[in-house]
Amino acid sequence: MAPFLGIGGYGLMDLYMTNREDAKYYKLVPKGECKPVQDACEVEGRGLTLHIRFNEAPESGKPLPVTVTSATRLDDVALSIVSNGNESQAVGAGHDEYRKLWNTLPIMPQLDAGNTILRLAISEDGHMHLGEVSLVIN
């Protein structure tokens, strides 16, 4: 009897694993040039639009207040900034009660205005949105 239970259990496990939805990853892409200092940076993913703003001009080695806004509720937001090959520590963000307005404070690496990238990881409704966005810093 035990061999039949083992085979039946194996078959049920295979059925479960085959029908289980795998984790979804979606790419985030900028909508035009991303100029967060001028409050002109939109990034899009699957059914998701984010507005990214630097609340002050970035300076090397100093904390940079960053605001990420979404029309839809987000589960989590994390980001880092890469400039001239140096990456800030990835930091999570705090949010408002509706989880649509997120604020974070990464430490800006050595700034190279012509070579700065924002790395984003957004969790929304069980899906991950990942992206690298070239920034225009003026």
C-alpha cells in the first residue's frame, strides 16, 4: 500500500508544482529622459507608473532625499544610485498610509553627472518590477 501512496503523492506534488504560478518579474523603463532634480522623471512597468523626484540637488557623499510616487498601491520600494561605477547602499523607503508616496535617503556616491544610474526594485501586488534608469543631473 505504501508504494501506491508514495507514487500518488509524487503525482500530486508534480501537479501542484506544474500549476503553481512562478514569481513574476517585470522591467521598469523610463518614459523619456529622467530628470529627477527638475521633477521630470517617470518610469513605467506592467500597469505601473512611477514619478521619481530628488528633493534637492545631489552632492557627493551626502544623503539625497528621494520621493517615489505611484497612482497605485505598492508593497515595497528599494533603490540605489550608481555614479561613475560606485553604488550607494540599497535602501528601502518609508511610505504614507496609502502606500502610494515613498521617501528614502540614500547616501550619494562620488557624483559624475554624466554617468549616474538609478536602480529600482518595486514590489506590487505580488510582482517584482526591476529597472536601471539613466539620470540627467543638471
